[in-house]
Amino acid sequence: MLAPGGVRIFVATKPVDFRKGHDGLTALVKNELRRDPF
């Protein structure tokens, strides 16, 4: 996998419930990382 310079990639180490869709995943990222995922 190649990423453009300056791009940070985070990998989840716990299972993620994708049944919640993109909005659920976005909320999880905001809660865990205290950052905007976009």
C-alpha cells in the first residue's frame, strides 16, 4: 500500500462493527482518537 507524502494511516487493533455503517465508524473514530476522521 502506498500513500502520498504527509498522509497518516491508522489501523484498528480492536474489532469494528461495520453494521453501523460509515456514520457509526466515523463516530467511533471521533470518540477514540478525539479527531475528525476527514
